[in-house]
Amino acid sequence: MILVIGHQLPLGQMVVSQLKEQNIEHKTLQSSLDDLAGMMAECEGVTKLFVVTEPFHEQQMVRDNRAMEAAHKRKVKHIVRVSVAPWGATPESRASSEWLTERWAVDHYHVNSGRMAPAYTLLRPYSIAQDLVEDGAIRVAAGQGKVAAIDRSDVAAVVVACLQSDEHKNKAYVLTGSNSLTLADLAKRMEVGYRPASPFARLFQGMLGQPTEPKQAFAAVQASALSGGAESAVNGTVEEILGRKPKGF
């Protein structure tokens, strides 16, 4: 039995849809992520777990760890979780975004939990194309930096494939799309607007003693990474796992 945590989120919805299409036995978490006892009860009889939690939620790291604790105590055998692109693990980005620091800490927990913990699969997609769109437009300011953005449905398909095969246990995969484009070109092909806004303006609030939200701090790091080509390289991981190329834009 597969338990999906985060079925209300866009990626979780797509994973559930693909599980249904393939008639794969699964259920979705009904308890709150703040309710350890509830999650433990729902993990009873579950052998595999997919976890995606709300980005930038103030309790995201706590919730991720609580889900893994419930899985560990109920002896779930395999956890598949979507993490961040590898540039999120660099010292520079961690110093600039507490959210990235927390994401990497949860990854570290997965990899170093010991042989009695559930097996893990960490999926580290480059920017999910649909997640770049806000209010009908891509607003990340990446200049001429190219991005091998991946379609959300391809990430969901990889999740489902990893849940069905032991060969993906205890592995971390970087996932990319099939072509590398500037965000302006990506916006054209997605038929959305391209209105880049400077992500650094909000960061100056910190200099004035005003709090900077995690999402704004991450946006600044993301813009810098993408403009520098951190997500420009295309790899063949999706094709190796799915037996087909990822969707292009």
C-alpha cells in the first residue's frame, strides 16, 4: 500500500491521478501533518510513502521530519520525497536562504538515518515549469540564463516509477527537462507572460530591520542561480527511469 502525503498540492494531485490511471493501490493522508499519532495510525499497513509538503510553510521542516518519524515507527519500507535542485545544497545558497538550509537538513536526515530506517529516494528536479508561473506570468529575473525546466507531469511520473521499483531505493536523482531555454523563451512556449521582477528589492528590507519572508529570500537565491546557468544542463535521468524523453517546451 502506498500512502501519499501532500495530495492537496499540485504535484501530489498529479501523483494521485497517475496512480489511479495505473490502478496502483494507494491512499491519501487524511490526518493533519501536525498530528503524529494520526499519521502513525494511517501508516499502519503502508509499505511505501510519497511525501511533498507545502513550500515555505513555517513548519515545513518539522512536518517533513514528523512524517518520517511516523513512517519509521510503522516500519514503512520506502519513502520517495521531492527535494530541491542540487544548487540548493551549496554553502552560498544555504547562507542566503533558511528554507534551503532546512531542505538540505531533511535530505541529510534521509541519507544518514542508518540501516534500520526506511529506504529513501530523493528527487531533485530543476525548476518545475508550472511552478515558475505566478498570476499568469513567469516573474523570476534570470536574465539570459538558461533553464532545463521540467514539466510537473514528468516529475509525477518519476515518483510513480520510483514507488514501484526497488532499484531506486537509496538513490538521489537530479531531474531535468529535455531542453534548456531562457525564461523568456520558456514563457513563450508555455503561452504565459514574462514579467521579471527584481527579487532583491525585498531583501533590502532586512537591511532596514524589516523581516524578509522565506519565499522572497529563496527567490533572490533562485534568480542568482538561474542567471548563472545553475539549471542549464540537460541530463538523461528521466528517460532512464521512464523509458521515454521528458516533455519538451
